[in-house]
Amino acid sequence: MKFELSHDTLAKAIYDMASDESKNNLKIRNFVKERYLYFVENKSFLTKDDLAYISKSCKDLKQLNLTKEEIDFIKRSRNAVKRQYYWTVGSTVFIIVALGALFIWAMRGWGAVEKTRARLELFNQEKNKALDSLQSVQRRVDSLAHNLKEGEGLLQISEKEKEELIKQLVASRDSLEQALATVTKENVTLKARARSLEEINKQGGSNKLQEKIEKKEKELKNRDASLQKSQSRILSSKAHYALDKDKNPKLAFQLAREAYEMDPTNTEATTVLNQVVNSRNDYIGQSNSPKRRADQIIRTYKARYGKLTSAAKKQALGSN
């Protein structure tokens, strides 16, 4: 008698376990089929959370008796999640490298101008020294010539010696004048080069730099718009999951609202907003425009459900 009771208890436990597993497989299969139909209409793959939910609940997809298209849909969703991750990382690296290259290019141009200015300052100092020396010699020559002319009788030197002294002084003056002319010529050349570099830096260089910056800004804006759309799709998918699986209309509304405001063309976001209204059996009027309809829903429910916080948005995008 005891043996029969024990056997019946064990059989019931095995039956209950098998029954729960079958129910779970049926639940997962229905979820995959529903998401596949949604994919066919809206081209929206499974998110990382969806894939984790399927993997956690069912270790072997063969147990779900899925069609070939549905299994392929799961594989493509996994690849899409991987591509999204690599694309985000690659975009971040590209932006950092581009900004770094622009900074280095600008600093090199500025360094060339500063180097030319420093050389120009050095030549100006040398020119001033040569000019001072020339003026000093000129004063000595003029003084000696005056003394020789006015007081020849006071100097106890011969006419030949006086002429030789004057020749030496004149030669010294000519040598200094030649040095000053060379320095002045180099100074003029350097000034012209400095003006040319400054003009290039102000006009040509600045214009090229501005063109490159504007081009990079345009590329970054395009990438940012693409990233906005991608993040909007992630949030709308999570909104669908929150309403369908978690039965949380407040979180679903906040996620769908954020997704719609990031990308008003996101049809999944507008669909979830309408589903929130339907889940409450509310009536807020009709509109032929999906955008006006979505705006009307947000105005109606924003006081009740609020807006997704920055921390919650970051968490939702970061967990994807």
C-alpha cells in the first residue's frame, strides 16, 4: 500500500513537471511567432532582452517546433544585435580619431606661424644691434673727419696716414652698411613670409579647416540621426515588451513616448501608444494622421504616466 502511494506521488510530480515545461514551450513559441509576424510587417528584429528571454526559458529551439523562417528570424536577430554593438563602438572610435586629427592639423599650422614670428623677432633684434653699431661708427667717422678738416695742424700725423685712417673708417662704415642691408633684406623677406602665412592661416587655411569641420559635423549629424533612429527602435521594442509581457502600461507609455519623440517616423512606437489606450479601454477621439494621434495620446497621458527619466533611458539603452 505504501509502495503504491509513493509511486503515485512520483508519477504526479513527473506529470506536473512535464506539463509545466510544455506550457513554457508553448508560451515561448507563441512569443516568437508573434514577434516574427511583427517583424514581417515592421522589419523589427528581436532585441537583446527578447533573445535572453527565449534562451533562458528554452535551452533547445528544436523543442519549440518552429518553422524554418522563424528560426532564421532568431538567427538574424542575434546578428543584428551584434552589428548594433560593433557599429556603436566603431562610431565612437571614428569620432575620437577624427577630432584628434583635426586638432593636430590645426596645431601644426599654428606652430608654423609662431615659429616664423619668433625668427622675425630675432632678426629684428639683430638688425637693431647692427643699426646701433653703424650709427656709432658713423658718428666716429663724422667726428674724425671734422677734426681732420678743422684741426689738421693739431694732429701730428702725415697726410698719407690721415688718408689711410679715413679709408679704414669709411671701409668699416661700408661693411656695416652692407651688413645692415643684408639684415634688412632678410627682415623684409621674413615679414612677407609671415604675412603670407598669416593670410593663409586666416583665409585659405581657416577656410579649409572650416570646410573640414563642417564636413565632419555633417557626417556626425548623419551618424547621430542614424543612431537616434536605432535607439528609438530599441526603446519602442522594449515598450512593446513591457506592455505585452510585463503588463506595465506606465513603463510602456514612457518608453514609447521617448522612442516617438526621438523618431516620429517610428511606427512601432505609435502602435504601442495606441495599445496603451486600448489596454485601458479609454476613448480619446480619432485622427487620420498617426503623428497627430500619437501627439494626442501623449498630451492625454503625460500627466498620469510622466516621462522616462534620463537614468531610466540610459539603463534601457545600456542593457541592450
